[in-house]
Amino acid sequence: MKRFIGFIKKEFYHIFRDRRSLFILFGMPIAQIMLFGFAITNEINNVDISILDKSKDATTKEIINKISSSEYFSIKQNIANESEIEASFKKGKVKAVLVFEKDFSKKLTKENRATVQIITDATDPNTANTISNFVSSILQKYQQEINRDLQIAYQVVPETRMAYNQELKSVFMFVPGVMTIILMLVSAMMTSISITREKELGTMEILLVSPLRPFEVIIGKVFPYIFLSIINAVIIVLLSVFIFKMPVQGSFFLLGFESVLFIVNALSLGILISTISETQQTAMMISLMGLMLPVILLSGFIFPITSMPLALQVLSNIIPAKWFIIILKGIMLKGVGIMLLWKETIILIAMTVFFIILSIKKYKIRLE
Amino acid sequence: MKNKTIIHVENLTKMFGDFTAVNAISFEVKKGEIFGFLGANGAGKTTAMKMLIGISTPTSGTAQVADFDVYTNPDGIKKNIGYMSQKFALYDDLTVKENITFYGGIYGLSPRQIKEKRCQLVDELGLEDVVNELVISLPLGWKQKLAFSVALLHNPKIIFLDEPTGGVDPITRRQFWEMIYKTAHNGTTVFVTTHYMDEAEYCDRVSIMVDGKIEALDTPQKLKQQFEVDSMNDVFLKLARG
């Protein structure tokens, strides 16, 4: 035991004396959460729009008022004719132009029909889509208001509710993803680098010749990272709860348990990587290409798995991160317990056991 | 005392698939001896050494190192030997003191023993001024001496040196060999591999491996007589060229 403590102390010296690894360990999680929380967002907020109002009557004014009073849009410019639309977009600030047709009010009352044209800047398709949806819904609301007194039989009014994330906050979607990425990065990449570093330096050989058993060496290398990853997970949860008001509906205990499970899973992957790479560079490349990319692309973090081609959907099943994200979203947003997450949990446990057995085998072969 | 056998190897063989890396080698090393283990790259030196230090299991044959069997008690061997490789294997981002504490610790020395050893070692090597400096700032020669002393911290019965003088200047090499002599004089057996034939002359006895077999084994003096040449270098060339 005393030998073990000495080993761990040495490991912490390595970590705390290397600014780069310290930055990856603690700077990255905070930076990423902030980035995803504040900067990278699907939400629209105070989007600049222009208005081309050809009728300028009571109805159009009322609609324009409603639009400008919403927090989503701010009216940048009133333009006088169609030729200015293009110019308005080209300046780059304006993301949408609303065109009200002539005699809007009159047409609405007499022909029961008037058109608003929504022209959006689709160089960014996602934003364009969201803007047009939001404008439509404002128009629809207005329509319902003016029709309230009229008796229209058989009207279907869809009423949508965005369950578990009513305000469609994208940070709720990003937090589980970022947490997964960070834990993967810290646990798998950092451990594989730190183990291969000993190989490169030749100290691994010395450790293996010493009375320390191979598994003691590995546990000693891995233990500090378990500890640091747990701290990281706590930092991420605290940041998201207190800064981004992310709810944690389910049990904190379960959240902790599943996080530790995922950390151990990632660590075993890290050990596996270190058994197949001889240099720190290789370990880093394998971690980045082999782990980070699939985690970002195939885990459902950014791209929904259900809209992937079938082959990729099947492939996504072998990515541990996919299951962890499902678990995280379940616990944090839906508040479900182990009764509904046991399948994902068992998959993660099975993967972890598999990676550990595989690395023990690889390690033994190497020793021969 | 001097005649006690500390390494006893008989028909030791290591195969990797169909390839025989070490082919039935047999030799003995006496206590307090400086035993040179020579051979060209790929001759099987490193593989043989790995079996003797307990990190590789032989395919066949027998070997006892410091009275422990390589098959049944590699842990016993590990506790009683020291090992130093060409890379010196100190941690660059740890101080001299931390390196000593760490290596002492993994060999199970108590904090008091470590402190004693450290003071003694620092005194002998004249490291007083740099004991709290990171190892990375030390000159290569100092690192080499420190690595050697660290490998001796736990008073091993045998020290295995794997090309310990690679990449250092002749003066440092000379000083290093003085340390080796002193160690052997104190009763620790030294098992050393090297590429430098002048170093082979310093050994009590030398074995030369060619293609997995030991082709020659005797004192440098007798080997030179046997092959009718003037230097170990020529002995080696004669053997290696077949």
C-alpha cells in the first residue's frame, strides 16, 4: 500500500508540472461548457429582420408590433420596395425579410386571405428554418386571436409542447454531449498518453523489473485520472446547473454512479490504446481519431442517430458514448431511474469488462 | 565468497513462433564478478537478459538468478536485482530527491532508509546543490550516475546494466566504469551488456553471443589468446563475421 501511495504521488507530480495536461484537464471542460452554452447555439435571439410593408394599415402594424415585441426578433430596417430586399441581405446583418402584400387588411376581411412572404437567408439553413417557424407561429397566434369571436366549425388547432425542454434550450442538448466528450478525453486520451510516456522514457521497463506487479503499475497510472475525471464531472454538472439552469430531474446518486461507470469505461479504453501504441504521438492520434471523432459524430451528441443511414445507426451501437448520452439525458432531463436505464447501464458494464479483458491479454502478449 | 554462483543458466531457450531468439545458452556468473554480455544487435542479448530479470518466461531450459528460479519465482528475482537501461529512466519532471524517494518507495524501503540512502548518495555523487532541481536540468553524465545509484538503492545482489554507457563521452564512461568497479568490489555482481569493445576489456569475464548462441566465454585475456588477436574488438569481429 505504501508503495502504491508513492506511485500515485509521483503521478500527480507529472500532472501538475505539465501545464499542457493541466490545461486539458481543467481548462478544457470549463471552456467547452461555456462555448457550447453561450456561443454555439441553435436558438434564435434578437435576430435582425427587415420589413417591407406595402399596405401600412392597422392589421400589418399590429402584426409588426407583435413581432418586434417578441424577444426573438428586432426590426432593423423598414424598406420601401422589392429592389431593396437583396441589398438588405447583402449587408449581412439581416437574416429575414417580411413582405406584406398591398391592401393587406382589406384583402383579409373581404377575401378572407392575405399573404405575408417570409424570405430568409438560408446560407445557414438551420437558423433560416427556425426563423420561418417562429414567424409563422406568431402569425398563427394572431390569426387565432382575430378569429376568436368568429364561429368556424371544424377547426384543427395543433398545440405543440416541447416536453423535457420546453424552451428548446440547446444547452440542454449540449451539456450531456460535452460531459461525455470531456470524460472520454480526460480518461482515455490522458491515460493512454501517460502510460505510453513511460514506455517512451524507458521507465516502464524499470517499473516492470521492479517488484511492482504489472497490474499495480496500471492501476497506479490510472487512479489519479479516475479522481480527476470525477472532479471534472462535478465541475461540469455544477456549471450547467448554476449557470445554465440545467435541471437534474433524476437522482444525483445514479448520475454519479453512471458517470463513474463511464469514466472506468473510458479508462479501460485508454489502457487498451496504450497497449497498442509505442509512442505518445500514436496514442494521441488513436485517441483523437479513434475515440473523439466517433464520439462527436456517432453518439447522437450533435447529429441525431435516427436520421443516419442504417449502417451508421448500427455502428453507433458500439460507441460507449452513445449509451452514456442516453443515460445522462434520461437522468438529467427526464428524471428517469435505473428501472428505465438498466439496459444502457448493462451495455456500458459489458463494454468495460470487454475492454479490460482485451487490454490484459494485449499487455501479457507484450510482456512475452 | 567470491566463488559462489549467483546466476546459473542451463540450455536457456526462447522461441518466438518459429524463430529461436535465444538458443540453449548455458553459463554461470560468480558473486562479485563483472560479467560482460556481448553480441551484435539482434544476437539475442536483450531477450536473454529479459528472461534473467524475470519479465519474460523462457521457452525451455533452466535458470536461477540470486537463488530464485525464473519460472517459479520471478518476484523473488525482482526484489534482489537492480536494473538500469540505456535510457537511464529517471523522471525528467521530478527532482533528484523525488526520483530517489519514488524508486526507493517501489522497492519497499522505509522513509528512514530512503532518507539515509539519499544523503549518502547525494554526498557521494556531489549532488548537494541540485538535489531539489528537476532531473531534466542535469548533464547527461550526472543523470547516468544518478540512474546507476538509484538502481542500487535497495542493495541488490546483482545489477543488470543494459548498454549503460550509450551516448556519453569517454571521460564520463571512464568515471562510470570506476563506479562499476567499486560496486563489484562491494560484493554486488555486475551483469553488463555493451557495444564498446574497450569496455569489454574491463570485465572479469565476457561472453559473446552470435545468432542466439554463446560462441565464446572466458576472460578477455584468454579470449584474445584463443583467437590470436590483440584486442577484444578483433575477437568480436572474428566471431561475428563467422
